[in-house]
Amino acid sequence: MDHFSGYQVGVNLGGWLSQYAAYDPAHFESFITEADIRRIAGWGMDHVRLPVDYPVLEDDARPGQYKETGFGYIDRCLDWCAAAGLNLILDIHRAPGYSFTTLGENTLFDSEAAQARFVALWAALARRYADRRSPGLVFALLNDVVLPDSAPWNRLAHRLHAAIRAIDPAHWIMVGGNLYNSVTTLAEIALVDDPRTVYTFHCYEPMPFTHQKAPWVESLRVLDRTVDYPGTVDGLDRFLEVHPGYGQFLDQWVNRRMDKASLREVLQPALDFLARTGRPLYCGEFGVIDRAPLESNQRWHADFVDLLREAGIGRAVWSYKQMDFGLVDGQGRVVSDELVKIVSAA
């Protein structure tokens, strides 16, 4: 099994070529610049994870007709990373027929045409970058799959993997599991017989802390509680008596202390995966919302990063700029030097 090196400490470039407010070339030209990449390298990180939504690369009205300008944004980021000494993970954050934000509307897993289109897109990416040796490059198949069971994604992931390998035998390929790449579904991934495949998960537990007051999480918006770390969610049992419908999401944190010990319990499936498979493992997203108290935010990151380092799991914090989790704000100012120091620790 090849060693997955050069991806130990990184940051996501969320909100640039993915999850943008509107398809806007002015945004793509300005949200991330070479100065940002140099700054990330200066923090001591070794890579970035670059989420890309498929409309940057092709239009629904013209599937298979790829946009040179969109590929050019990726090319430019690769050039910047090569100059700064950073590696890059190319993550398809939204695929034809699939987004984790439109679960009721997705067609990817019901449509052969959508799947064929997605396979063709990955083949196009593989052809473009097969000979690219600097910087180090990883192909991350699809972000945050959510399905009733993992079998359809396992089948599609193997199909995507085979399409890339038919063109590019060298670059690492990254595969995540079901339920938003949950650590709990690592055991459901159908492994690929390939020495240059790495597996990935995301982790934002405990959600009542990391996503406190998040407007897009109904239960936590209604809870509307400032939560410290380490600590407990005060009054959560009484809240669930009034709002029992949120119990499935929040029950596990009733009267449970959120601390390094509970984080280790959350990460146990990742440790089990490592012990069972011996395959490389990577945490592609983790972080704390900017509504959380800053010192608690720093303490959570310190504990989480320490546990990943202890297990030898590489990582990329979510996210570099804005996105409710940013290390820098909209004007590019660092939110907390101490937080940057914590998440950049090798």
C-alpha cells in the first residue's frame, strides 16, 4: 500500500468555485487569489482542498461541452499551489443531478444519463491532469453523498474510479461514504483494490456545539442556545420534551459532556477503519461555526486536531474564507491568530 503523504495539514477553499451565491466570473476571479495561497503556505499547511461545482465546468444546456474558463480556474490554482509548495485535492462538490443541498430534487442515482455525464466529466478531468506532476493532486469523487443506503453510491464510485484509472494510473483517488461522508458510514464503503486510493470522512460533532444557532439547521436554530466547549447543552432534555421531533438528531447529547473523551468516541469508527483495513484515511472537513464563543471554538479545534494527529489522519479544516466557518473574513482579515495556529499545527 502506497503512503499517502503531503496531505496532513490543509484548509478548504469553500465558497470560491462551489457554493457561490451566483455564477459570476468577477467572483471567481477575486474570491481566492495567489496571495491567499501564499498565506496558507505561510501558515505551515501542506495542501488545500478545492471544492468545485460542476456548473463551473459545463452547462446543463450543453452537457459534455466543457468550459475552458472553468478548467482555467483550476489550472491557475494548481499553478499557485505549485509555486507555494502546496498540494491540492480536487473535490467535486456538486455533480450533474446531485447536490447535498437539494436532496429532494436529486436525480443522479436514478438516471443513467446523469451518471454517464458525471463519469464523462471525471474522465475529462483525468485527461486534463493525468500528466500534471506538480503540485501533488488528488481526485475526490463526490462530496457529501446522502442516500437511504450505500449500495448505489458504492456502484457509482467504483464506476468513476475505473473511468479515472483507465486514463490516469498515477494520481490518488479519494472516496467518501454515505450520510454527508459521515465517520459512522466508513464501514459501508466498498473498498477498491487499488494502492493509490484514500478514504475520507467529515466530522462536525458535536453538532449542538459546532453548528450552534446555524440558520440552516432547523433544530439548532429553534434551540437558539450558546454552547461552550467543553461542556454540556444546558436544558437540552427539557427542550426535547417540548420538541420531540428533534430527538433523533439531538438525543445523544442530552446530559452528555462534550469534551476530548466524547470526541474520541465520535472518531472511534475512523480508528476502527484504520485497524480493519490498513488503508489511508483523511478528514476532508471539520470546523466550528463563527457563532460559537471564540475560546470554545479554539479548544474544540485543539482537541480534534490532536486526536487526528494521534491517529495519523490528514485533514483540511472548513473553511479558509467566510462560509460561516472562515479563518479569514470577507476582507481577508484573519479572525483569530490563535485559531490559525491551532489548525495549522503539523
